[in-house]
Amino acid sequence: GQQVMQIPQYQHVQEGEDFTTYCNSSTTLSNIQWYKQRPGGHPVFLIQLVKSGEVKKQKRLTFQFGEAKKNSSLHITATQTTDVGTYFCAGRASRNDYKLSFGAGTTVTVRA
Amino acid sequence: EAQVTQNPRYLITVTGKKLTVTCSQNMNHEYMSWYRQDPGLGLRQIYYSMNVEVTDKGDVPEGYKVSRKEKRNFPLILESPSPNQTSLYFCASSFLGQGTAFFGQGTRLTVV
């Protein structure tokens, strides 16, 4: 079955630095989504990427979907304490496949 | 306010005592699903439903039941809970074909 893997599992970042988290699928994805879960909270939708090679930005967050639609990345610039949390990617194998497969997440901590 | 509501938020129970976790959404979403979240494993789908009376197994359905008698409700039933079902559970809903999943606040279940 489809597997979605994320690396790294943990990311400890100095405030102000940049970092990237990666998501890789064993199969081609129809689309990929990213969610953020704050400590003690629930996952909250951030963005969806659909097209091969697509790049989207949300302020300091840059999301990219690979050309082969099997991988994705989230890059955060100038990390702030508000970026603390776990970032999940989730993908669907096809447009008619409503099942979302989540990666294990990257948990981000920030040192001031 | 658009939301997914789960109850209870916290539950401690004993092995073998049947329990139900309720989930309700007010967004007229067709698709609803249940996930469990365990450290290092991310979100694993238990069951999902694409509409009333239409349900299917996710990745980890053993020991769980669901029903979808009404569009807005999707309860999760544990007929005979066991300690390995101790976990954080999330209900989520979305429109069919659209990526954005709205998550409930979560139910932390402990089975002793």
C-alpha cells in the first residue's frame, strides 16, 4: 500500500534560522497536503499542492511538490517561536481515492 | 461557526467495557474519517465514510466499528477496548474531492 514518509522526525532550530522538512511517497500522488499541529492541539490544514513542480508560499513558508509527484518539501525561513509544532504531509494516490495517507510528522522546537 | 465536535475529550476506561466516541460536523461534508495518533506513527486512518450508510476500512480498523446513519454524525465504537487502543483519536471531515480536512479537537482515550 501507499506509504508516506517524512524526514526528519525532529527538528530543533535556532530562532531566526531556516529549515526544511521533506515528505516522500512510495507511489505517485494525486495531490499533497500539509497540516500543522500545535502542541496539545489538532491538525490544521495549511495548503494543498496538485500540479507537478508546483510551488506555493505562505509568508515565511514555502511548499513544493516534486516533478514526479512523489515528494514534497516545506521550507520555513527565519523561524519564529510561533512555528513550534508538528508538521504533517498527507497524500492521496488518485483523484478518486479519498483515503489520505499521513506521514509521521516533523516535530519542530525552537530555541530563542 | 464551522466545526467538527468530538466527545468526550478525555476518557479513561477499563478493558472490555464498550464505549462510543461521538463526532459531529456542521459543514454538510460528505466525507468523514477517524484517525488515531500515536508517538512516532503520525495519523493512521481507522475508518472512513463517503456518505450516509457508506463506510470502509482504513489502515488500522481492527477492534473498531463505525456507523453513518446521518450525514453529520460519525461515531466510533469500541466494543471491547484493550490497552493497545490507548491513543489520541481524531475525527475529520471534508467535501468529497476537496483536500481540506477539518479535524475535531481530539479524544484522549486510556484503557486500563
